[in-house]
Amino acid sequence: MKNVLEHKGYTGTVEFSAADEIFFGKINGVRDVVTFEADSVVKLKKAFREAVDDYIDTCARLGKDPDKEFKGSFNVRIKPRLHRLAVIKSTTMKISLNQFVEQVIAKEVAE
């Protein structure tokens, strides 16, 4: 993936502000807003790692469990016909619908 940093199971998206000449981003998938910024790629990576570590430490100090970015389950709404076809396909493959969806998503996001 492009423009994504990873540290301790968390990811952060990265953007660039040409007007301010800085890189900036935020940790994805947590309820709290955790941001980071820097004026170089090396500093940005360091700032992201520090933001994740600080988030985890702050949660510990507050006695709060830090949000895990993704839990591995989500609801998907699709057209009934597509749902039916996916069930038929997964059945012919002798796998569950969840396994089928996971395989299709894995194929699509593989680089």
C-alpha cells in the first residue's frame, strides 16, 4: 500500500501539505484522534512510531484498553443476487462464505 505506515499493529495514513511543506497523518481505526507530522520522511516515520507508542502509554496511564485497529469482522451489504452467487460459488468450492470472501479480498489487495 502507498502512503501507509505500520507500527505495533497500527497503521497511519500519510499526506503532504505543499503549502506548509510538511508531511502529516493520523493513526487509523482508533476512536481517539492521534496525529503526527514532520518535515522529512525519516522524521515522519519516527513521529508516527512515537505517536503509536504515546497512544499505547497514555491508554495504560488512564487504565483504558487501547483500541485495536481492526478486529477482523465487519458487516458487508451487497445486492441479494450477488450474495446468492457468492454462496453458490463458496458451496461448490466446499468452503464457507466467510472463507470465500476472505480469499477474494486477499486476492484483490495483494500487491
